[in-house]
Amino acid sequence: MGTVSWDSEYLVVENDEGAYGTESIWDVSDPTRPEERVRLTEADGLGRTPLTNEIGPNSRTSYVFTPGSEDATVLDLDAGEVATRIDLGGQAFTGT
């Protein structure tokens, strides 16, 4: 799954790799030259088994649904890092 930010600057992609999956943040401000900025893993604070994501209306925050850890990982897209995780008290597979 991939989601483009409202301002068309970022693309956030879940990757089914490694033990628990990874999340990529791409710079797509020039669509003819997309560039992967960072690939986040559990070691970076990413929750387990990222499945899908939504991007906030400010285009600076992504909410990654990680059912393997029963939370949502919040990404700071400008910094290219995990900002926090939100305990959902169970598995979530989608969100809006």
C-alpha cells in the first residue's frame, strides 16, 4: 500500500520484509525523480507488521496501522522518523 501526502511531497509505503515489516518515506515532490528518504524498522520505533497508512491533512504526519503490535505508529514525515505510537487496545487494519 502506498499513500501520497495531500501536498504531493511524500509517499509512504509499507514493505513486507524482515521479521516485522518496514515503512518507507519517499520524496515525490518531483514525480519524475522519486527518492526514498528513509526506511524505518522496528529498531526505529515502528510497530510490527505495518499494513496501511493514512496521512493527516497537514501532509506532515502519517498514521501507520500496525496490527502486529496493536497500535498505530505516528511518523513525522519532515523529520523522517517515528514521532510516537498510539495504543489501540487491539488490532486495527484500516483507518481514515
